[in-house]
Amino acid sequence: MSKSTPATAALDEAGVAYTVIPYEYDSSADQVGNHAAQAIGEPPERVFKTLMVEVDGRGACVVVPVARSISMKKVAAAFGGKSAQMMKPPTAERATGFKVGGISPFGQKKQAPTAIAQEAQDEPYMVINGGKRGLLVRLSPEDAIQASGAFPADLLS
């Protein structure tokens, strides 16, 4: 499996240290993110999923622990909006250039404003999708924030 993706290229360009973690992607898993955490032997609070949302009709990206749910009210507030909803998968794929299950906050075709759950800062490192199904990257929360242009926010329900 090639480990070079637009996401890893963006991380290289940002000059941040990261480790590539391939795993066996299972699209039939009930919760793909929890499956990924289990597959690589990481606690779910350190493995983060990338979700594409629309806040007042504008695209945005949120990065949250795989075992947690987002509060749409908090997501809207984090981006200065009134309402938020999940972006439809085909729209998310067109906007990011990644397939659902492989969406990364790094190297998106058109970089969406990005918020990372503030809980990430409590972890020594975080694991996030590396830009394709079955490929994760491990890096520090500070580097993830810097490389994605993200801001930490209260996003969880």
C-alpha cells in the first residue's frame, strides 16, 4: 500500500513529525473509527475521526475522538454559526478530495475551516486519518492543529 497521500504530503510540507500507521480497513464495521482504534491497539480517546459538516450552509471540518459524538449546537457555535448539520457523503468527497472513511483534515482539495476537539490537547499524541481508507497518522495535538490550521474547540455532546 502506498503511504503517500495528499494528507501525508501536506504534513511533509508543514514540516511536522508524524508516523504512518496502516491497518486493515473494514467498511462493514459498525463503527469504523472504533474498529480502527482496536485494529491498531490504541485507546479510543487517542484515535480521532474527521467529520465534514455544514454550518449555516458553509463547509467545515471537525476532528473528534472516535468513540464520542458531536453536539451540532456546539459545532455551530465554534464556527460562529446558528445551525450545523452533517455534510452529505458525496458533497464531503467532492469538497475534500478524499473518500468517506479516508477523509483527513490535512491536504484537503479545498481546506475547510477546521476545529479539533479540545480534549485532544490532554493527550500526548493523537491518531488521525492519513488520507485514505486503512491509513492513519500519529502526531502531537500541537502539530495536528498547526498542520491543519485548526483551532481547539468544545465540540462534544
